[in-house]
Amino acid sequence: MVKPSENVKSLRAQVSLVVLMFWLKTKIIEGGGSLRRLSKEARGYERVLILSSRSMKRHGFLKEAEDYVREAGAEVFSIAGLPAEPSVEVIEEFLPKVKDFEPDLLVALGGGSVIDTTKALKVFYDAPGLNFEEIAFIDRFSKPKPVPKLRTKLIAIPSTSGAGSEVSAASVLKKGDVKYNIVTPEIAPDVAILDPRLPKTMPREVARNSGLDVLVHGIEAYTTKVASDFSDAMAMRAIKTVFGFLEKSLEGDGEARERMHYASTMAGIAFLNARLGLCHAMSHKAAWIGPHGLLNAILLPYVMEFNATKSDYARRRYDEIARELSLRDWRELIDAVRGLNERTGVPRLSELVDEETFMAKLDEMAEKAYRDGLVAFNPVEPKPDEIRELYLRAYRGE
């Protein structure tokens, strides 16, 4: 046997063996009118349950989806009007209906909340012995019980452009005033249908909040400790799309809405692999204040500044994003994020909640954000008092 030379041994000793994995379980179908592909994807199934938002029913897309399922030869049952915020209580309310129908295919038709709700229902329908507390990531210092193999196929058809839930392996559920994650490849959708007709129905405020969420997903995924060349490509394309097309999409530009819809999925693929960071940890624990995407947008510049002032790695990564946007450095990037927030009408945190209520919950939010699992991927390990200060700065608009 040939022994390695001393030079080779020395080289191996210098190399830090970091093994990263890039994966995507979901088949993606895109394009105007692609909802009709549901007929092909539903073929061979007997009982199809569609969970839908009210808006998809109001705009006729639920009926269109039901017709495609019937065309495939399957029985269809729909539940429309899922609440805007997925929660443990919502799962408990709808799970008996799912069990009664006994579907062999689940279809989520709506925004990220509808898709996250459907993912969670899949878990407790396929594995009825589980409970939320034992499988959810309550904090990064506890290890949840693994979710077993699940059998029911899931098709996700997003109607908003922000969550990325149509490709992610996470379901974000509210318990009380706080959001927690169920994370397992078992709930990543098998198919995602991206029909740009659907997001064109979004009200401006929803389009803004979800679009800014895409930006936060892209920037955080690009700067985590486990970002790779592959996740970077998806994250950067999503970031550039937001800066290039979000404002046009809010003015009703159809092509811009379509580009934002695809960017949302790209950012979802990025954070599926590279995860997210402190901004999301903080917004999850402030979920009682307002919409998720809006909170992310408000908090992002403060988190970026915190990371950049404490980490060479974070500064370098922000600089790379800045150059791709024809900006000089990380400082100009943060200014650009703030400028986008201002131009799209993002309010201050103090406009969403009164000071007395905010201050009463501040310490609890900071402690819970510190314990959030996503903090482990942030380029900087924050202390609880530093997170508290970030919340305060965001509230005061400093």
C-alpha cells in the first residue's frame, strides 16, 4: 500500500473538513396556468383533501383545483377559510375532519400559513401518537423527538410570495404568543405548483410584507454559518429580484409579481439548506405584535448592523451582497434595506404596539429569542441583553 507523503499529511492537517449538504425534495412546476397540472399530479389517488384560504375560494381558484382533482378521477373534499396564523389550536380544531375523510393526498392552496397548517396536519394525521411539545423545536437547548416516516403525499400551491413553505421542511406554529418550528424532511412538500395567477390577487400590504420576507430569507440564508455555494446562488438571485421587482409588483406589474413569486421559492430553497438567523429568531418571539414578514423587515437592519460590527465573516458576506447590487459595502447595503422599507411604507415597531405592553414583554421576548434554534446558525452568538437592546433600538427607531 502506498503511504501518503509528508506534504500530503501536512496539507490534510491544514484543511478544515466542513461537509455541507444541499437537497431539495420538492418537484417544482411553474408558469401561468400551471394549476391545471394538479389533474396529472392527483391521478392515481382516491381521496384528495384540499385546505384553502378564503381568498382562493373567493377568486375561484379553489373550484378550479377541485375540478382538476375530479378530472383525475378522485373524490375531493375541501376545507376553506383557514385562519391567518397557524397554531396548535387550529390543528386540534381541523384534525378530526382530516381523520374523518381519510385522504391519501393533501393539497395546500393558499399562503404560507395554509401550507404550514397542512404540513402539521399531515404529521398528526399520519402519526397520531405524537404531540406538539415532543416534536417541536421549543428551544436550541432541547432535542425534539424525531418525526417518523409519513405516508400521505403533499402538494403545495402558494398564493402569496414570501414564506417559501412550498419547498421547506418546516412548519411554523403559534403556541400562545410565540412561534415554534416542527422541522423534518417528512413534511417538505412532494410537489410545488407555482402559478403566478394566484399571487396577483394579493392585496398590496400582503404583497409588501411577504416580499420583504423574501429579502430577509435571502440575506439571512446567505450569511449563516452553514451557507454553501449552492444555497448562495438561490439566496443571491432572490435578493436581487426583491430589489429589482418588489416595488414594481406593488404597483400591479404582472411580470414583477411573477418574478417575486419565483424568488420566494428560491429563497425557500436557500434557507431550507442554509437555515436562517437572529432576525427570524426575534420575529418568531415577537409574533404577537404583527405579521411575520413585517416584523422581519423592521428588525433586519438592526440585526445586520449587530452582526457586521461583531463578525468579519458577516461583514464580508454583506459586502458580497452589496457588490452584486452595485453598492459599495455592508453599510450601503443596510442603508438600501432601510430605504426599501421606507419607500414601501414599513412602519416603526412603536406604531404596532404601545410602549407599556412592549416593555412588559421585552425581557421574555429577549430570553426566548436567545434560546431559539435559529440563533445557532447566526454569524454572531448574541447575549440575551444584546437581543434586548436590539428590540429596544427597533422600537425606538434608532
